[in-house]
Amino acid sequence: MPEAPDDAVVYAAGSWQTNAVLIAEVAKLGYLRRSDRILDPTYGRGTWWRVWRPNPLDGGDLVCRDRKDDANWDFRRMYDSDGVFDAVAFDPPYVSVGGRATSGIKGLHDAYGMAGTPTTPRGVQDDIDAGLGECFRVVRAGGVVLCKMQSYVSSGKLWPGLFLTYNAAVDVGFVLIDHFVHVAGPRPQPSGRRQIHAHRNQSDLLVLQRPKRRGSI
């Protein structure tokens, strides 16, 4: 799908064909620039950058360049210097493997680096929180972090991942400057069960900023 014209309205919620199309919308608002040095520290085969792409792009678990074969890379313990990136694209595993056991998309685990993802929501959230701390450290003052997130049902209970992640981001020192809601189509659901919760057909992209001065907004 081509990028929309520059004068097209960018909406906070939509059914974008892919995350790459959503990222192009984010860039149109000026949160990302092609000259930015951007870090993509999470495993995703570079799929965020298939429509809009910056000139310099640093990769993490398996993205774009020299780190793809580095078995020691871990978004919870990045080895980059402090404040060296203009932006960070943080797309961690945000649904526990146990929570996806009956979702019909188990085959995506290996494809997106989730084979070692914790099997409990709490374990997944702990990884996310640690990653946010590292994102805050490596992004420059005034820089942005794009954080993909979702609330979901696990073991019959709603896990408020979006809200827990927002709270963790604020605790680290980030300020929320925008929020996109990515509405997806229906996915296969287990049959023969009484529905208790609304099916989760959305994910969220938080645009977080590291303040230029401590305590500033």
C-alpha cells in the first residue's frame, strides 16, 4: 500500500494494512525523520520499515545490519551508549505465550523471536518494563520511543498490558505525546466456549518522549 498524500489527515485509530503503514503515518506527523538515527532493538524481520524507512537504521535481535548474528543482544540489556539515538522502535513480545496457546497464531512465535518469551503475563511485563528502561537510557533527550502494546485475556482474566506499560513508561520518566489504536480483523477463536470478555481486536502504539529537561513536559 503506498503512503497517503502528505496533506491527508492522520487519525488516531484505524485498520492499517500493516504496522509498516502505521509507521508511515507516524512519520508524517514528524515524530520520525529520515535523517534520524533510529534503533529497532526487537525481533521483527524489519517489517516496520517496508513503507517508510530512515536512512540510518540500527537493528537488534534480527532487523537490519551487523547485530543480526549477535547471540548476546538483549533489548533488556542493550550495550549502546547513553542518549545516542533520535528514536527507538520498541516492539517487544507483549502477549504471553501461554495467553496465545489457543489463539490460532502459535506459528508466529518462532517467526517473531517469541520462542523464549515468558509464559506468564507478569513475566512478559517484567521484560517490557526492563526494555523501557533501556529505551529511555539510549534515546536522546527530546527523542521519541514508539512502543507497541496490547491488553489481552490470559487464563480467563483480562491482563491490562496497555495500562501497565503506560504506567511503567511514566515511572521511567517518559511523557506520552501520542497514541495510535491499530484495529485488526477477526482472528480464529476457540469454539464451544462461552464468551466472557470482548475479543481483543486492537493493539496500541504509544509515542513516548524523553523530556529535554528532567521533569519537563
